Amino acid sequence: MKYYLLLSVLLFLSACSSKQKTEESYSLQPTEQYLEYEIDEDTRVPLYHLYTFETDDMEYLTFPNRETRTLLVYELLSGKLVKKTSFHAEGPNGIGPGLYGYLMQDFNHIYIPGITHSVIYRTDTTGVIKEKIEYPETEDGLLTIPTYYTNLQHKQLHFINGSLYIPQGINRRLGTDRWVEESPTAVILDTLTRKLKRFPMLHPQGKISSEDYGNYMGDLSYSMAYDGKHFIYSFFCEDELYKVNPITASVEKIPATSQYLSPITFKKRPEDLSQTVKATCEVASYTNILYDKYRKVYYRFANPETELESNLNYMQILHNGKKEFTIIILDENLNVIGETKFPPFTYVPHICFIREDGLYISASHFMREDYSDDVLRFQKFELRNN
């Protein structure tokens, strides 16, 4: 009798567990809806930088032609090019040799980090520099590095309660032989007092030491999303996510493992450069984290381990997001509620944006039969409960 009672309880719990899993299982489903943007002959299809912003109830899409330091702005839904602004490299309105990542809040507030000096240029679509925000050294003597970022490592400048959070990478200027272990992920500038301090969050611990850096194919890059209350860090070599309060700097480590990835390990870097690029394309890693404010979920991108054929353009494959990727879906409490795997060589995962009706991912992959360097195309994906 006890045996049957126990069996009944186990079956009931199993049924409840299956029901909960079904109710909380989500996926990203492709639709037949596309958005397209014509690319002129002077501009390349964007692979490294692309952003959206809203103003006056209008949505815009923007990306740069980095070599000519030209910023292009399109109406997001109509695809109409509405603004094209070029910046000088030198002089009073110079921003340096190239236009890379930037924050565009509206047509009058554009923040462009310099790539050769620790400075952020505040400008607008006239190309005139309105302010130079310099951040060379923190109060405790940390020499900063210029804030260079791309969509391959999605992160952004953030203004929070009068402070500007400025992303930082691995910093060899720390003045210590533990520059990997002690590199902060950001510095914080008080926009009123201009006091600069380092953000307590550090790069991953115990993965690759400063001594071994360069000998292994370990990617210590990170992506950062802000949900209005917390920073969520996705380190490319970490299975877990980090939930960080920007005010108190409290850190919570949360599991967010892909079902398609084994625990991340580091392999020796091949001596041949072409083989290094090939191996980088093939190795498993986590990548970007995005917050979908409309559905209150997070999307964590990941690349499963793959194998590539010989005689391919490995660098081009790397810049298009490797061969395969998945998107892990997490709820607002960072519980994994689903994962979607995408077909190989079909989409450029890091060139994407979120709007009220869904997630749009670039379908301008160079290995597609319908690829054209004259058009930037996005396909809409909808989040659905399975």
C-alpha cells in the first residue's frame, strides 16, 4: 500500500513537473515579415555596429560607415534614409580615425567614444563637437583605456542617476602583473563633479591568468545589458550570468547554461594564424545578452562547437557570427525558459534589434543565396509559448 501511495505521489509530481516545463517552454519562431534598407555604393552592409533609438513617436535605425566616419539614420519601419552625417578625423570637430560604437539618444545627443584616447565626444547630426568628456584616470590612480566596442561584444554607455557608466576591457595599464584578474568591466564618471572611479565588477576569475593570456583561445570578452535596475553580464567564457546592481555593486551569479554547449574549456592557440582564426570560429562560447523590455525576457546568444571545412574565408565567417548559434531565453528573474537553435550560415546574430512586435535578426549573411551588398535585410522572430 505504501509502495502504491509513493508511486502515485511520484507520478503526480512528474506530471506537475512536465506541465510546468511545458507552460514555461518558449521559443523564437520565424515569421514572413522582413524589414529592408537600401545601402548606397559608399557604404558597407553593417557587421560590427548597429543601433536603434526612438524620438517623437518615431523609431530609427542607425549604423556607421566607420572608414569614412559617416553616420547613417533610417526610419526603422519605412526604410527611408533620413540623415547622413560625416565627421572629421582631426581638428576641433575631429573624432579620430574611425567611427565605431556610439550612443545615439536623439538627433541632438550623440556620444562617440574616441578609440585612441579616453574621451567621449558629445555631438549631433551637424557633425560639430559640443563637448569633450575626458576620463583618463580614476581617483585611485587607474589609467583607463579608450572605450572601443562593437556589436560582436554588445555593450553600451549608460547614464544612471547623474553618472556615466563607461565600458572597459582587459586593461594592461593597471600597473600590476595581475592585469587580467584585476581589470574592471567599467569606470563610472560623475557628470557633475567629473570624479571618476572604477566599477567593482571585475573580469572572470580563474579562467586565464595574466601569465597565460595569449597562449590560449579563451575569450574574456563580455556583453552587458541594462534592464533599468541591473546590469546583466554575459562573459563569453562563463556558463553563468552576473546580475549587478549599479548603485550598490552587489553581484549575484546565476546559472544560464545552453543545452547545446558543454562547459567552456580553453584550448592552446595554434601557431598558424589562419588555423587560429579557424579554431576561433569552431570553439564553443557564449556571446551577447539583450533585454527585451516589451516581453520582460532576456536573450543570451551562444555558439555551439562546430567543425568547418577547409578553404573557407574564416575571418568573414567569424565576423558574420560563426557557423551556428542559439538563443537562450530567460525570464525577468533569469530563469531559463527556452532555447532556439538557428540554421547554419543563415543569419548574422549580433546585428539585430528588438521592437514591440518582436526580435529582428539580420538575414544579410554573405553565404545566403539571396545575399546582396545593396540591401540590409532583417527577419522578424516572435516569442511563442510552446
